[in-house]
Amino acid sequence: MLDDANETSYSLQDQANINAVWASLIVEECSRLGIVYFCVAPGSRSSPLAIAASTHPLTTCISCFDERSLAFHAVGYSKGSHKPAVIITSSGTAVSNLLPAVVEASQDFVPLLLLTADRPPELLDAGANQAINQVNHFGSFVRFTFSLPAPTDNIPARMVLTTIDSAVHWATSLPFGPVHINCPFREPLDDSSDNWMLSCLKGLNIWMSGAEPFTKYIQLQNYLACKAGACVPMAEVLEIIKGTDTGLLLLGAIHTEDEIWAALLLAKHLNWPVVADILSGLRLRKLLPSLPEIEENVLFVDHLDHALLSEGVRGWIHFDVIVQIGSRITSKRVSQMVEDCFPCTYILVDNHPCRHDPSHFVTHRVQCSIRQFVDSLMQSQFSHRSNKWCFYLRVLNTMVAWDISFQINAEYSITEPHVAHVITGALSAESALFVGNSMIIRDADMYGRSCKTHAQSIAHMMLDSELPCLSIRVAGNRGASGIDGLLSTAIGFAVGCNKQVLCLVGDVSMLHDTNGLAILTQRVSRKPMRILVINNHGGAIFSLLPFADKTDPQILDRYFYTSHTISIQKLCEAHSVRHLPVKTKVELQEALLKFEHEKTDCVIEVESCIGANSTFHSTLRKSAQQAADHALSILSRLPVGVSISDGLFLYKIHKMNFSLYRIQLCAPPTSSSADHHHNEFHREGYILSVYLEDGSVGYGEVAPLEIHKENLVDVEEQLLFLLHIIKGIKIDVSLPTLKGSFTSWIWSNLGIMECSIFPSVRCGLEMAILNAIAVSQGSSFISMLQPQMINEEIYEKSSVKICALVDSNGTPNEVAYIASSLVEEGFTAIKLKIPFKMLQLYAKYEMRSVHVLNSVWMPTENGPMKKLSSLVFV
């Protein structure tokens, strides 16, 4: 470094003119302050700065013809590296084009150094070309602004150094943000010789012979006292946290990996439920499949947003103390829930002094780093008195999470929520995610999920730290939350964080920043990127707003959706960027895996549709609301005063019995594969009885079918085996709410692979267990599974619902006659068997059958007929 400094001293004295001297001083001082990434826009007036930056041995320079995209790129670099980037522009509107990025940097506390070239004073307000007032050009959006005089040897050159030092100090002191130095230059702007006096370098001998900045700013941080009680305000916060029964840890945007780890340590230490925003780094997590119980150390309530769609949940949930780490929460429903908890104690922790309190209910504002706050709390012990509260939240979150996952996976076509749901699987420990704004970040926040990892290095890291998961660094532009400059910001973020970045943006955001593709092709000092564009050909978020259903479609399409037919593929081709179209779920998975290990950038385009997207979001919301209502209904039936000190298991199996039954049939069963040469037919099976320790009994039927690979002998042997191992097994109260969770329950409690149990045995076992739980809760089997869909007054409790099966052979009138006869016999449900091919070939004919059936079952003038509870077509 000393050699580089000596080289600097020689180059200063050898500069052709005073402009070059000052420009060299500016770039060298930035380098000594650790600022070496320069974003240089083309221009004549800024030539001295551009040449100095591009020829310095320690700097990295990148250029772009669009100052707006270039400035956002600088914002991304600073977000990724936590160091200021330098932006160099020419004069005039080139400076004005920096404003959107400056606003984002200011609002999100991102340090930047703006060096804007300018005309000298004598050319201002004189009609000179490209000369505007650039002094205080960015107003209150910069932390510091200073307009240098035009370079002259009449002023000590060290004034330039102290100006840079002061500006960088402002940029990197709380609250971080952009700073602006206006740099007027007279001609010559090139390396033409113009005599200057070496005397202006007086006093710089020590600086030129060393490698340190001219002025060192020393900040004595007022660290929080590490001992409880040493700081009176902090002692008050500790006492509040210790005294609460229902606390919530709310994680907002967290920017560094050290702070993410600190937040995770705090979550484990407090043992409070945790709601993690998508930008916290803990919303998308890597888990160990071999140790699923590790995550139980921290209760992540990832789907509180959709659980709050339930009116019952909104009325039930309340927190006494809320501790928010980091500013800004993406979810509006979570923010509304927090507001509904008021009055409560609300503690906001962030290192900046600004008021991030739009609802005006923060009671304690702690200004410090997350690490400092966590250090102060880690020395105190907190009692865990809200086990039941946490248990309820765990059941609620698990049910909603399962339902969301089921709906997304059950949808055959690729959807925008599906992209958000699977994106974690495409991220490794060496990856990071940049999320765009509008619908993109909301989907990621609502439908993103944790993902299992098999990486051995990650496993060792997690086990050594005794932490439940590995975080994934996530960034976005949430300072002003605009959709401009997102692609350029993501590319800068990739340079700054030195990770493989997956960028997730929408098509309109992409069109706002197509010049970012020009920056992408330069590939300066970064790893390859994957850019995933969801293209619904417009602004889909407006279709989800309340006014969408009340507004003329043409007005929506033109003034809100701004629909377009622009080809993203051709835009990529114009910039020589690889493009891959995706139209199915399989294609998306293959594309993400393919480019994860390749060393080239690529744009993956997912086709979507505004109408279909709106409809599917509505389906997800309704289904999640029902799931939340269902979970709350199950929880409300728990015995009063029940203790859950034994974990989440509220039921215990005392024993299990089974007995054989044999029923004579009038006709051979449809599942029989044997020739029927006799007149008697029977159905054989077992009635399974499961007894809980509280005396409740549930029954299930085990009835093997002939066409399956099971028989009574094999089934009996498996039941005898289950009789011995099922005694004393505990049952999670949430088991009936989780639908497919029996698979994991059978494996984790009985040690049996689900596929090794005969279908009839599993059916009977599940039925018996669920019936036993229903009896214990004083409920019925059906109302426990779907309480929101059952009207108990429809049937008498003693009635038995029987379903009839009708073949589709015959004319529609003949089928209708058979169905009406079955209704008269007492059947309350009919299953009409229709071959799939027949439905395709004779759709009109079959619809006529349905019409005739409906006409038979509808009430007539002579009096209503018996009403069917359901009609099923198979």
C-alpha cells in the first residue's frame, strides 16, 4: 500500500493541469476510505473524474449510458457490500436522472457518494449549454451536500481531501444515506498541459507518503450496557419483556448476516412466536430433514398474514408486548393486527434515529444495532409461561401452511404463488435473493416457505451453533418501494454481496429498467445471475384491489394494468442475454436447476395471466380462511384448563381392539374380480376400536377389497402387530386439522413407512383415531373435519347417511328412474359412475342425464320429494 501511495505522490506532481490534480485527489481519498467501486456515466464535463477513477490501480469501474439505471446499480452495490458506491455524472439533466435512486437510498439508509460534474460559476444563469442549478439539487434526500469551487491552485488541495472525508463520514454515520459533492470544472477537461503551482500541495507530504485518509473520523459508539440495570431505559425494556405472557417477535428488514444470526439467537432465547418478514432473511430458511424437531426451538408463524383472513382469528389474537427488530413490514394484515393490539407495549429496535411508526403506537424506541440489543437481552433469563398460547399459534400456522401448499400443488398450471412457493429450493447457502416490488414481494412474503437442505457443510454449521435453521439473505428496494431500477439494483447487489443472486421481478418492473440488461452484459466483479421475470403482460396487482370489480374493464386495462405485448425474449436477444421461456411447473424447476451451476447470466420468463392470477389468489385466500376457521374451531373444543406441559400431545392411546364382521350382500361387489357362480355374496372386514386414556372410543372399518394386493389374512397379521406397538402412543391435537399429516405421524410415532401399511388398515386406523378425538371433544367426525361446511340441523344425529352407486348404462330417463327409486328407499347421496371418455365424446348426452336427474329430484307441485345431500360424478 505504501508503494501505491508513493506512486500517487509522483502522479500528483506530474498531472497536466489542476483539474486532473483535484480529480486524482478525490479518487485517491475515496480509495483510502475503502470506497473503490465507481459507477461512471459518460459525459464531457466529468472527464477528469472519469479518467482518474478508471486509471486508479485499486478501483473497479462500471459504466452505463443511462444515469438512472447506473444510480440504482450503485444502490444495489451498497446494499450488498454495506459500503458506499461512487456515482460520477456529467452536468445538466444527467444529474437529475439520479433522483429516483437517491430517494430510494435516502429512505432505506443506503450510503452513496454522488460526484456530479458542473459548469463553473461564470456559465450558470447565462444561457450556457447543459448548465442548470445543481447546488442542493437533491434537497432533503441527501445527508450532506457541498459544491466545490472550480479547481484552482490558489486554494490548498487538502480542502478537497477534507471535503471527501466529511462527506463519507456523513454517508456512513447514522442515519446512513447519500451525500452529494458538486464538482465544477473549467476547461481543459482533457490532459492538455496547463501550468499550475505545486504550492497548492503544501502540507500533504505526510499524506502522500502514507496510505491513510487525510482526516480520520473517530466515533465513540454509546454501546448498550451489557449488565442488566446499568442503563435505566434498557432496564425498563427488560422488565417489560420478562413480565409478558403473550409476546411477539416481529422481524422486519435485516440487512447483514451477522444481524440475521443475532435475531435468530434472540428468537430462540425468548421462545416467543416469531413473524419474519420476507426481507428479514428468516422467512425463507434452510432446514435439516434429519432433525425436523430442531426448528421447534423457534416458533415461526410464517402464515399469520393469511390466518388473519379469518374473522375469528382476528378477534382471538392479541399480544401484550411486541418487539420489532428492523423497520418496515410488508404484510398489511400483520400491520393491521399489530395496530389492533394497541394499547400494548410496542418496542421498535433499529440503528437509525428516524420515526418508522406510521400508526403512531411505538411506546419504546431503541436506537442501536440489532447485535447490541440482542447482547443486552442474552444476559437475562426469561420464563416461558405461554406454552398454550404458542401451541395454538403453531396449530393455526401449520393448518394454514398445509392448506396453502395443498392448493398451490394441486393446481396443475404454473401460478405466480407457485413461483414464490418453490423459490427457496433454488437457493443454496452461497445464494441470495433480490425481490422486486408490487405483487412480487407480496407473493414472496405470503407464499414463500422454508426448504430442507442436505448439504453437509450447512448441517455442521447449524448443529455447531445449536440454531434451528440457516438464513437466506434477501434484499429489495423498500425505501420508496418503486418499480423503477429494480433490475439494475439487483445486479449491483450481486456485485456487493459476492453471491449468486436470484432476482425475482415482474414484467412491468422489467420494462421500467430494460437498460439494466446493458449493465448485466458487462459482468464486472460478480458471479452469474438468474433473473426470473413473471410476465402477466401488465400490472396484475391492481386486479386484486377493491375497486377492480367496480371499474370498467377497458379503464382497468388501459389506465391500471397498462397491458402490453412487448417481447421480453427479443429484449434479451437485443442485449445478447440468454432467455428461457417457462410455461409449466416442471420447466420452471428444470430452468432453475440448469442455470444454478452454469457460469452465464440468464433471464427465465414465466408466462402468467392477470385474470387467472386474480382468480387463483382469491381461491387461496378463501381456502386459507376456511383452514384458519377450522383450526380455531378444533382448538376451541379443547377441554377447559387442559395442560400442555407435555408438549403438543393432548391425547394418548390406551389400547386398540378389532373384531371380524361378515355381512350378506344382495349382489356381488363391483370390486370383485372372481366369477360369480353362487347366489350368496358377503362383505368381510374388521371393526377397529381405539381407546384413549380419557375413556373416549373411536371406531373404524378395515375392509380389504379383492382387487387390491391385500386379503383378510394379511390384514389380520398387520392389525395384530399394531395392537402391540400402538399402546401409549401420543396424539397431537392438531392431527385432525392437518389432513395428510397422518403419513408423518405414522412414521414418527409408530416407526412404520406409510407405504408399508395396507390401504384398508390405514383407512380404518385413521377413522378410528379421528372418531376417538371427536368423541373426546364432544363433537362429530364430520363437523370436526369441516366445521364451517356442516349444518348440524340438516340431519338428525341418529340418522345414517348412505351413498348409492349408479352405473351410467341405459338412457337418461332410465338412470333417473333408478336414482329416484333409490331416494325413495332412503339413500341421501348418489354416486353416478360415468366413464371419462364418455364424458368427452358425449358431453351433451350426459348433460341431458344430469338435467333429467335434477328434474326428478327438484320439488314438484304435488309436494317436495326427498332431497339428496350430494350428487357425485365419477
